[in-house]
Amino acid sequence: MRLLTFQHLKWASFAHSTVYLCLLVSWALGLDDLKYVFGWAHGLGWIAMCVLSIAAVHRRVIPIRLAVAVAVIGAIGPFVGSFEFVREERRRTGRVTGSAPRYSQGSHGR
């Protein structure tokens, strides 16, 4: 399955997050027809992301931690899965997320 790549899964996760955002906006605005469409799209998208995540873990495309974020938390908040894809990509490229700058021993202004 050459289509099952990290980048394809990442963009699918972003698309799923966008659908979920549209669902939230349509719910907040009381747009029932759109809410129905985006609700189904979110549900089917979540199922697809779960299946793809399981296959990706099996093929060692993504770590289990990322798959759990997508499958378990993704049902109610797919933004977490998208964030985890960004975090994993940064980890793979050596860019650290959320860490404070490190200073050498003697650079504290003494």
C-alpha cells in the first residue's frame, strides 16, 4: 500500500479536523442541514482514520501513541490527532516541541 504514508495520513487527519470544525460551526449557527452532512462526514472520517491508523501501525508507518490519539481521542476531538501528527513529524526531523531554551552552565549573567 504505497498510499499509506505518513504524509498522506497527516493530511487526512487535517481534513478530518476541518470537517469537525465545520460540524462545530454549523452546530453553533444552528444550520441543521449542514450539521447533518458534516456529522456523517465526521463519523465516517473517524472510522476511516481508525482503520488507516491500525494499518499504519501494523506497517510501522506511525507509532502506536499516534494511532491511539487518532482513534481514541479523535472521536470527540480530531484536532488532537492532527496535533500529534505535527508533533511526530517534528520529532522525526529532530525539532523539539514545547521545550524551553537551554543555556550553558556559565551563561546566567553572573
